[in-house]
Amino acid sequence: MINKYGVRIAIVFCCLLLAGSSCHNQPGASAGLQVTATEQGYLFSEKGASILFFQTAVKSLNGNYARCNYVHPLYGLDGEILTEDFPSDHLHHHGIFWAWHQVWIGDKAIGDAWLIKDFRWEMHNSELLKSGKNSRTLKTETLWFSPLWTDSLGKEKPFAKEVTFITVHSARENYRMIDFEINLYALVPDMRIGGSNDEKGYGGFSPRFILPADARFWSENGALVPQNTAMHAGPWVDVSGSYGNDRMSGITMLCHASNPGYPQPWILRQTKSMQNAVYPGREPVPLQMGKPLALRYRLVVHRGDASAVPIQNLLQDYNSIKKFFSSAHF
């Protein structure tokens, strides 16, 4: 496949795997699930089929929109690519990402992480953890920097830290679950984050999916029609359409009941944009120095449309989780 920048995705991944890659076999993990570390990040696969790539190295478009700490590509169960990176309509969008327009320290605005303006991420550490029999977990630690926040010598200094856990589960008959635990905490006093400073208030967990012409949106209350502002659709939203070889497949986004503001509202777009579980919205909320703000989401990649997956049962099972990696590894 060739993307709009003329890069063959298959060749890119082959180059990554040949450039000093190593395969990590975790005790107790499913023999079918593999994680391959490369200079650019981690490739998750199962029985030779790619699942997702997590980008740890900084990636840019001719030096612009530099980003790391996100998932792209995310693959469907039949190998179809479900996400976009550097889409021409919003070059700052990047796969499965989480970011905020408003970043404040006291009364000073410290860049715009959503637009990747006066803001950058730096991967501090990444490691594979021992996880369940049929899953693999990647832990990452990422620091936030801005040229607007420096020491007395003018050197950028970190002002926030992320500790994120991504757990990939073995595929079931027609779906796969992928969990995200995103923990944010301040490294300086009086820090706040917020969504766009308008009626939309978008910001937070934001998958940028490819949207087929026949993309359909569904929630526990039935079919959804995306609108300009946030909508209260419940704890999950499904996006399905004809991916790959005109096969119907999709992704369900679930919010965990422990999330602040649960169930969070949604910004949904029919074309040319991301889908967003909105938090905190227009009004910024504080980040604490000692206790991280925890945001938890599950993606269910599936064949067919929303009716092909037992979403309510999966949500119930997800909400039954009370012990998280974050509580054991901070």
C-alpha cells in the first residue's frame, strides 16, 4: 500500500524490523502474541499478523508536527489498516492519540499539545510487563516539554509526565480488545489541562480512524448522527464501515466507569476527523503532582458491524476491572 506521501507501509515496517529489532517473549504470555522492538517503537502481532505499532521515537513531516507516544497503524482482524497519520485535512492528527489544546501553569499558557504548537513529547522509558496468559502489556513513560517553560539558562524543563499502559489481548473469533491506561500528573504546581476553548471543548482520547464512505455510528441507544458539538451517547460508541476488500468491520470505543465524568460525552465526525471521548471539555482541570489523573479506554476491533459484537457484555466485563497496572507499577 502507498500512502499520500509515497511511502510504502510494508517497506517501512520491513526496514524497521531489519534495523536492530528484537523480539521479546514474555513468560506466561500467549505463544501467539509477539512484540517486536525496533528503533521506532513496538510492533504487536499474533501468529504473524500485525495488530498495531506504538510509536516511541519522534516522527515528523519534514520537521513539522513532530510527535511520538501514539498508535499507528492499528490493523483490523483481516489486516486492513484502520488509522491515519498526517492526514492532509488535519496534519496534527496521529492514529490513536490523546492531547489537549489548553495546557496551563498558573496563568501562563504552555503551548498547544493538540496542534503540536510550542509543545513536544519525549519518551523517557518503555518496557514490556508481565501480564496475563493471553495478553501483552507495554508500559511507557513520557515527559511534556515546551519552549515556553525553561530554566534560568533557557533550557526546556519537563512540566508533566505520562505513564501509559497498553494491553493487547489475543483475538477472539471475531474481535480483539486493546486497553489503554493513561495516567497524567504534574511535575510543577498549579498545572491544568483543558479541551478547545469553544463550544466543542474537544480534547482527550482521540482515535483518528479511516472513515469509509459508508461509515456508521452506533451506541447503546441505537444509531448516531455525528453533530458539531459534543453529544451524550453513553459509555461506548461504535464506528463500522467497509474497510479493506469491502468487508464490513469496525472499532468500538469503550470508556471505563472509573473515568472522571463517566460516561464522557463524544465529539463524532462523519468524515475527515478524529473521534473523541471528551475530557475535561472547555473548562481546564488541575493535574496533581502526587496523584495522577487516570483515563481508561478499551478499543474493540471487530469484523462486521456493532451487532456482531457483544458490546454490552464486554463493557460490563471491562467495568468489573478494579485493579490496574498503574496501581502496581507507580
